[in-house]
Amino acid sequence: MSHHKQTFVTKYIFSTDHKMIAKQYLITGIIMGVIGGFMSMLFRLQLAYPEQHFTILEAFLGKGGEGGQMTPDMYMGLVTIHGTIMVFFVLTAGLSGTFSNLLIPLQIGARDMASGFLNMISYWLFFLSSVIMVASIFVHTGMASAGWTIYPPLSALPQAMSGSGLGMDLWLISMAIFIAASLLGSLNYIVTILNLRTKGMKMTRLPLTIWAFLITAIIGLVSFPVLLSAALLLIFDRSFGTSFYLSDIFIQGEVLHYHGGSPILFEHLFWFLGHPEVYIILLPALGITSEVISTNARKPIFGYRAMIGSMMAIAFLSTIVWGHHMFVTGMNPFLGSVFTFTTLLIAIPSAVKAFNYITTLWKGNIQFNVAMLFSIGMVSVFISGGLTGLILGDSALDINVHDTLFVVAHFHLVMGVSSLLGMFAGVYHWFPKMFGRMMNKKLGYIHFWLTIIAAYGVFFPMHFTGLAGLPRRYFSNTAFPLFDDLAPINVVITWFALLGGFAQLIFLGNFFISAFYGRIAIKNPWRANTLEWTAPVEHIHGNWHGDIPEVHRWAYDYSKVDENGNAYEQDFAPQDMPIRAGEEEF
Amino acid sequence: MKALFIVLIFASIAIGFWQLAKIFGTTKNDQVATKKENNINGWMMLFLLAFVHGLLIYCMVAYGDVLLPNLSASTEGEGIDLLFKVTFGLILFVQFFTQILIFFFAFKYRGNIDRKATFYADSHKLEMIWTSIPAIVLTILVGFGIYTWDNVMDVSNQKDPIYIELYAKQFQWEARYAGTDNTLGEANVRNIKGINTMGVDMNDKNAQDDITVLHEMHLPKGRKVIFQYRSQDVLHSAYMPHFRAQMNCVPGMKTYFGFTPSVTTKEMRKNQDIIDKVQGINKIRAQKSKELEAQGEDSLEPYTFDYLLLCNKICGSSHYNMQMKIVVEEEADFNKWLSQQKTLASKIN
């Protein structure tokens, strides 16, 4: 490896080093997370106390919070941008971008990504799209506010709501750039994993994190271009007068010229990405959880091959279930039956994964560091949230809970909270690898316990407001006396949400202070097997001094016994450790 | 004074950071987890188990009254309710079972320096068990679900249905009854003019006897009602939760959904679930009224139960207040009400 002279710009800004790019993704993701999370605090205040005046609303929302009360348009804008930021900017780019970049070269034994230059372009496109998305919040006519699913005609016609003006244009441009960034990243991940594995690193010896990143990248590559085409056609309809999604519209006293299009087409295109997107978010979190649970239970992950198989099954099925978001759109009822069938099938590989995690805990020697707590919390929340999918995925039952708060509670638990917990597990686990320092453990414990309690406290009661028939995206439910008795539940939810928000402040403090002042990390603080812990603590270009280590075993030889059933002295065997005399490779 | 205050705040924050930084730099807590930490967090796992299940049970008990009534107001809804109960029962069972396993194992096998973990990496038998049991259960659930779905969604070959069009626009519902010929006249937004707000084609002979109403829609008990949905501007969704009915209204397209109302508004008001819910609501409203009166404002009227049609697809600023009252009555009363309504043709002339 030749060492170029590095200036501040090439080292910290336009860096092509995967470790630096990973940190850039993480920090950008955290900043976007703060914005998106803070928005949810504001609209939770509105939902719990629709009649009260809060100076904080006026201070932050200006015209949209005049006199301390939120306007309906502002509310719609906040939920829209909250959803967009959380789904795409935090849980797609922030999670997958950070850990794919950090771990792929380090865990497969490569000097860097296949193309460091593309990797840099990918991050900076993501950064550009983040800037545009944040800028769109401040436009005069209001941010995009047709919901994160931006269904036309609402999103297509500025006459329909003021947020569908410039705010929507910026939203679409931002997403188009975001998709380009995501595709460049995915291509790089796939090529790197397939081509740059070190000697001995067979596919069947890859850690589950890498399998998860590989499968995620493949789904992203298959489905993101479809969203791009959906967005482009919407731009055409909005700006060039085409009728892909629009037909027979009479609004504000005039008939528009659009003829022959269908909003259902947009829904198909959107959800063809939209559903796989759930797994683009979830699989990396599941991969991280597998790694952390196995390491800290000091046991091999149970059913390594079944875990890979079920991830592949989930990935395949995820591309043929999009119609379950559209049961009541007027789609042919026969299609509803087909999508019910394919959707409920996903429960099988999900159940396999859940039971494999549980069995991994069984008879372990569980080390409760912070990452482990977040991983166990992730599995718990994944099950709690996933189970209600049996209701929503069943077309007949979806009729009455579709678009209610039941849906909101379901997907926040199963993909929002569980991926976020997975992401936190990853941050706590690989912080020493990223920053060469340790995070404070006590603050980490407090962060976990407040977060998990707040998460359940917010989303369990929310299911019940949905079962009471309360639609989502209602700025206030005071227009219906029928929902008056839901007011106390909304107050409970909001207080738990505020608790959850507060807990994240602890994390932020811990993260940034530890990055500069934390205790210097040792090389392998968690006594883990994967290759990244054989690399030196300080970041060097090319990852390893001298040769790249050679791999002799899979990543999960924890607490292994020899042929006579005796335990080895050290309860872990790193992947680069040759098979010992009398030891059988698993 | 204010400036001094701000400077002091920033100074104290800075000192706080400096102190914290010192702690961060010196605390020796980078072993994986100490014995004490394993013990505390292990026990906390049991607490979390109690919290998760306790919260679920609390929600089910405390919020039982606010839910939709157990009694479906349509015949087709009964099938949906049965399927819901079966599925929900299954969910509760699996939820309790798996969460107990997770947190109990986490507690029981909390780290201990004297013990070694068991190397147990695979078992085909176990994998078979938890692949095949969910597969069998889901096969049943899918079959049951598709059977219910087909029953609800099939609107062909109905005996003597009545046809009603629901028309959505920002932010109002209108309804159109098919009249004596029981056939809805053609319509398109390009025909909208003056009082003909739904764009009905008045040259169509089927449209001559069509009756349009605002604000309140009546339905006959015991007769299949087939709804045709249209929208004039953006997507809306016609949600009638008590009837377990929902369908989107799509501009440029007609969509259909049908159900048979089986409980009149009067009967529903006597249902115990509804009585409990109305009582709960009126308690809250009475309290709010007191507060309003104290501020010199009008008090709230007590709430009486009515069926409702809500918009359930984001459609703009007033999405949260796009509603229509539904009255279900005996067929004779329904016919009498309908005969008192004016046809669109007579309104136009």
C-alpha cells in the first residue's frame, strides 16, 4: 500500500477511506435523526394537547405555530418530513451506510471498498440530498405535506395543498439524488463482498452482518430504481403536464386537462420499493443483532445457515408483497387474495429468525454490555411489532384497520424502533472500532432502559387508538365526539414519547463526549471473533499493517470444546486462528 | 442582566462538559461487563418482562371501553370480527410465549464467571419444528382469511341490492341514490356545473331519478347496499368503522364495496359496549364543559351515538374533519325518508 500525503480535506472531507466515510454517514444520520425525532416531539404535543398554547411551537414553527398552536398544514408537513427523514435518511443511509461501509472491508479482510472513489461520491450525493431535504422544510409555501408516501393527486397539485408546491419539488429532487447515492453504495457493497474476500473467507464463513448487508444491497438495487421512475413520472405530471397519475380532476372551480392516468399506478410503483424498503432497513439491524448476541452470549449463533436462508427468503418474498399496502385501493379483489398469501408467508422465515435468537440465548453466558441489551430489546420489539402484521397482512382484517393508528403503531415497532435499537447496538458495539475510544457504559445503560420503556409505552397504547377506529394523519381528533375518550391515551403516549426523546439526549452527550474524551480502546474489547478486531485500533489506510490475515474458521467459535468435550482456555477463537490440534472445524 | 445570565448558563454547561470529560477519560469500565452489571441487568430483564406484559394487559383492560363495539353493524362484518378474534388470540399467545422465553433466558443465563456457555450451533430437528408449525398455522390463517375476504368483496350476483354512490371532495362527502330504476346515471367531473356538484350526466336517462343528499346518509336494515365510490380531486378513503367497511375513492376511477346493515342506529344505541363508551365520552365532555364555562365559553353538548363515515386517506388541510352521519333504519322508515328527498333533476329545474 502506498501512502499518499493527506491534507485535512482529503482525510476528513473528500475521503475515500471506508472508515471515514462510515463515520460521515453516521454523523449525518444522527443529525437527520435529531431533526426527524424532534419533529415527532412537536406533533405529539399537538396530539395530546390540541387546545393548549405552547410557546415552543411558535418559537420553532413560526407561522405554522402562531400563538403557540399548530396549524393543520404544519402538522401534515411535520409527519411527512418526519417519516421521510426517519425511513430514508436515518434508517436507510444512516444505518446501512454506516455499518456496510465500516464493516464490509474490515470483516471480509479487504484493504478498502472495491471503489473508494464511488464510495466517496455516494456519500456526497447522500449529503447533498440531505441538505436539499432539510432546505425544503423552510420554503415559504411549506414543506412537502402529502404524507411520506406522497400519493398523487394530492402531491401533484399545488392547488390541493400548499405543501405540494416548491416543497414537493425539492422533496422529489432530494429523493432522486438520494436514490442515486443509494444505488452507488449498493453496487460497491455487492462487488466488494463478492470479490475482495481475504484468503480462506468462503461465503459460508462470512459473518451474518456481511450476509445481511449483501442481501440488503441486492434488494436495494432491485427496488430503488422503481421509486426513481415513480418520482420522475410524478415530476413530469407536476411540471410538464403529462397524465401518468392524473385523470378527471375538478379542483377549486375548474376542470384540469389531465386525462387517462391513474394514481393506483403510482401506488404500485411506490410500494414496489416501499415494501422491500422495510427489509432494507430491517436486515442490517438483524445482521448487527446476530453478531452482537452471539458475541455476548459467548455462544455461536444458532442455525447459521437457517439464518442466511431465512434472510434470503425474506428478501425474495419482500419483492412480491407490495400489494398488501393497497388492499382497499380498488385493486382487483383477486390480487388481494394473492398478496395476502405471499405476505403471510413472510411470517415463516421471520419466526425462524426469532426462535434462532431465542435459542442462541439459551444456555449462554450472557454479558450484559450496552450493545447486548439493545440487541435483546431489538428481538423483543421485532416480535411484538411483527405479530400484528398477521392482522394487517390479512386483507379481510386490513379493511377495518387500514390507515388507522394501528398501522402506525405496528410499523413503528417492527421497523422503526427495532431497527433503531439494532442501530444503537451497532454504535455501542463498534464505537471502539470507529473512534478508538470506549463509550461510557453507565450512561449507555440509562439510555437503553429509558428507550425501551418509552418505546413500549408509546406504541402499545397506540395500537388501541387504532382499534378504536382513529385514522392516522389526523391533525386533531376533536372534530369527532366519538374519539373524545381517546384523549387520555394520547396524553400517555406523548409523555412516553417525551421520555424517549430525553433518553436520546443522553445518547448524544455520551456519543460526542466519548468520541473525544472516552477511554482509549483496546484492540478487541468484546473478545469477539470477527476480523475487524485483529486490525490496529488507530485507523490506517489499508486497515492492516503488513499482510491481511488469513481466515481459517467461521465467525462463531465461541465456547467451543475439543474432541474430548473439554473447554479451551480462551472462550473465543478469532477467524484468523488456525484450527487447533484435535479440533474439528464446525 | 439577561446577557450575564446567558454567559453563566454557558459557563456552567462548559464546566459540566469538562467534568464529564474527565470522568469519561478515567472511568475503568471497559471490560465487557462486570459481575454486578450482569446481575443487575439480568434482574432488570425480568422487570422488563413484567413491564411488557403488564402494559399489554393494562391496555386491554383499561382501554376496552374505547374500542369499536364487539357487535358489527353489518352482516359481512361478522366474518371479519370472527377472523380478527382468532388472529388476535393467536397473536397474544405467541407474544406471551416468546417474550417470556427471551427475557427469562436472558435472566437465567446472565453472565457468570464460573460458568461456560454451551456450544450449541445447530439442530435440524428444532429448525424443522419452528419452520413447520408456523407454516401449518399460517396455512389455516391464509385459508380462513381469503375465504372471509372473498365473502366481503364479492358484489356480483346479489339478491335485490340497492346502489348508492359516495362522492368525495375536499372536504365533504355527498351521496347519490339510484332512485326508482335502481341504476346510477353516468357521471364525470367535466359535467360539474352549478347545483350539479357531482357532475352527473343529465342526458343519461338513468340519471333522471337519481337523488343526491349532503351531510346525512340513510341506509335500510337487512338489504345489501352496494357503494360506488368516486372522487373529484385527490384520493380519499370512505371509512365506516362500525360496518367494518373501507374503500378508497380514486379520481378518474370507480371503486366498489358492499355490505348489509344489520343493526339500526336505535338498536346500536342500546348495545352495552356503546352505552359504556358513550358514558365515558360524556364524562370527559362534562369535565371539558366545566373548564369552558369557567372561561366564559359555551359548554359542549352531550354526545349521542351515531354511525359515521370518515375520510381515512390524507387529503389536505381539513382531512381531520371530513365526515358524514349515517342513519340505519328499518326498511319502511328508509323508504319514507328517501321519498321525501328531491331528485337531482328536480333540483336543477
